[in-house]
Amino acid sequence: MSAVSVSERQRMAGLKLFEAFERLQTEKMQKHYKIKRPNKHTDRVAWNNHFETEITLKYDLHECSPGVRSWATDPGFVDHVFKTGNIAEMNIEVTSRAKELLHAEGLLLAIIVDNLVFQNFEAEWAEFDDQRRRDIALEGLLSWRLLVGGGEYNLINLLKKIMNHDSTGTGRVKELFLFPHHIVDKEHAVTEDTPPIIRQHLYLTVILRNFCIVETLKGVLRAYRGFPLTMRNPLTTAHPAHTEERAETLRLIKEADKNSDRRVDQSQCKEMAALALFACEIMWYCSRACQRKDWPAHKKVCGAQTFDTELVAPTAEAPPEFIGCPAAVPGFVRTPALWRQIGYLSEPDSQKSYYHFDSGPGSLSTDATIVFYPPGANMTFLVARRRAMASGSIPAIHMMFRILDYQGDCCGRGIFDYEKLRRQFEMEYNIKITPQSMAAAEPFAKPTKREL
């Protein structure tokens, strides 16, 4: 018997073994999809185990596979997309989701830089035992099996991967970052011959996958810092078992839209009808002013009958700014906490606020303050704030602290106790404020006429 025939027999035997394993795993997955998902808020461990099983069934199958197949070559998936998809509508959907992901990544990166660069999260995480890591990850959450381990996809490695993309911590990013995965990347692989609508659907899946990862990482870090648990609405997923039902529902909705005489939707705006954009009749606006504002971003995908990742790429958001905040001087690096402060003060409802303070450790809200005592101190505070935000001036930081502390002594502390003020400024400027450091610092230079 020739060596070639022996090799071929071995290959065929391997394929038969894999096909048998694939059938077994597929049966297990179909049974798993019929199981009601546990409630995370009443049984976190059961909820996590449900998804752990699903992930294990999927990736164990791929790890044993002689070659991961792309969804672009799956006849059932392709047929479903062609029956239910609309490339112009999906372009808008992908653009919207990509913009949401860009915003979420900016927020995540600010938290990562804060924890890995300005705090000691990596060393603290390394000291925890597995159970403590699991408890924190479950507050996050995705899957503790990978997050708390020591492999390529553990928590610290994922945080560093995206931080390498952008380490400024401004809360804004210029381009999307998509987490790589050796199996997922093959599942979503496309070629030049892949129809645009198929590429479009696969790209949207990648966007949604990354959004889940970003929210998971953000959740773990916030859980570690004591943020309160956020209640979520049940997530609706589209498993293969539900595909036909979902397609039929979508068809009925579209049919109802076609047969409807109603051309306006008043559910989103009070006392104002939504207006359909004439160019594509897909986008709806509450006013022409709103439409004009959105047009620069929308026009590149308006009615487009093709798909390209550049076409749906979100426009980068500029870092937050306001009139009283100059650009940072060369060499001064703003912390994520300071960027958050700048973001708070740049909001329209902060025009009368002098400063924002976190309501408490792990809080998602802030308390704003104004400066009114002693008379005239408000202008000095604003000058000090401008200097501190521009260069991290120690005398300016101390002056802001002294003014707020003195105002609290004279007019009542309320919610702004000494430790709260100190902690806020220390976080924002990465310094230590003590009686000794304040006594040793240079004096605050009086505001100039130009500054006033």
C-alpha cells in the first residue's frame, strides 16, 4: 500500500470522527437553546454557567475542526440574509452601531487608563484568589473561565490590547478597535466575491460582538471600584432555532409598513410629527433643523446600495472642551479623571457650575458646586481652574482647594466634606494634597488683568 493512500485513509478517518463529533455537539447545542435562560439578578452563577456551556459547545467544536468555515459560505445564512436584508437600511444600522461602539470604547479606555496607569489595578488583581476574581467578573460580566485565567484572553490582556490602540484617556477615540479572535475572525472572513449584503451582516455581527466585550470590561472595572449594579433589560438573541420565526415577523412588519397610509410617526416627539427624509425614506427626523444637523454624517450612506467599512466608519468625536478650558501645555498629560471633569463642565447644563464632584466612590452621578464666598473668590477660582487644567499648576490646584474648603467652613459643608474635596483633586491631577505639601508649594500668583 502506498504512503499516499495511507495518508488519504487517515485523513478520511479523521473527517469521519470530526463529523460524528460535530453531530453530537450540534445536538447538544440545539437542546441547550431550548433551555430557559436563568435570571442573572436572582442566580448569577446559573446565568453564567448557561453562557459558559454555550461558549464551550461552540468553541470546542471549532478547536477540533479541520478548518473553521466562514458564515459567508453557509447556504442557510446567505439565503436568510438575501430574503430579509435591505442593504440601504442595514448601512444605517451598521453606521449607528459603529458610532455607539466608538463612544463606548472611548469611555472604556478612560477607565482603563485610570486603572492601569494612574492606579494599581493590575497588581491588585494579581493578588486576588480565583473566587474573588470570579465574583468581580460576574458583576461585569462575560465568562469567568477566560477572564480570570492566565491565557491570551484574560482580563488584563484584553485591557492592554485596547489600551495599546489609544492610551490618552480622553473619553474619545478616533477609530474603532475590534478585538481579534483566532476562531471568530475566520467565522467572519470574506473575500472579494462575497456579496456586499453578506459582508454587511457579518460586519454588524462583529460590531455587536465587540460592543459586548467593551461593556463587559467596563462592567468588571466598575464592579471592582464599587459601582452599583445596573439592571438590564432581557437581551433578545437570534439563534438558528429562532431564525424562521424572526424572518416571518420581519416580513409581516415590512408588509404592514407598505400597506399603511400613515406617513408620520408621533411616538418619539411631543406635539411634532417625525419627517421622513425624501432622499432615502429610511431616516426620520423631528424637524428640518435636526435633519440638517445630521446630514453631514448621514449623507455618505443615504440610499447607498453598496457596503464598505469605510462608508460606515463613525466620525471621531472631538475631546470635550469649553470656553474656560484652554488647551493643555506641551508636556502636561491630563488624567482620565480630569478629562471627565472637563466633560462635565462642557455640558450645556453646567454653564453655571464651577466644579463637579463624584457623589461617592463608584457613583455614576456628580454633585455640582458654585463659588460665592468670600465675595470676589469666584473669579479667582475660575482663573485657578483655567491654570490647573492647562498645566497642572500646583499653586492653582491648592487655590481651588482652599477656596472650596474655606467656603465650606464658613457656609456649611453640606455634601462637600474635606476628604471629598481632597480625593477629587488628587485623582484629577495625580498628586497628594497634605498640609505639608500645601505649605511647601509656591504661592499662587495673583490673576492678571488679561486673565480676569
